[in-house]
Amino acid sequence: METLKQEAINVISKMPDSADIDDIMYRLYVIDKVRKGREAVQQGDTISTEELQKEIESW
């Protein structure tokens, strides 16, 4: 697995030259969320579909 730094460099280098700071920040944000989600799954830190539905319905 790539280091976070290397992954960020790769993603940014593939973006068009016209990308602005908001585009870059959004891509880095998405990378961060995906990495954290994968780590949570690996650690078993998940909830069932039923639990999620109950949470959504309680809003």
C-alpha cells in the first residue's frame, strides 16, 4: 500500500493543470475518508445495515 504522501502526490499529479486549490483539497479529503473507512472495516469497527437504518430514521 502506498504511503499517504505518495498517494496524494500521485492523485495531484494526475489532475489537470487547471485544477484549483478547492479541487485538490476535495480529492485529498476523499482519499482521507476512503482510507479511514478501509481501516475501520479492517478493525471490525462497522455497524449493520439495520443499525444504520435505525440511526437514519431517528433523525
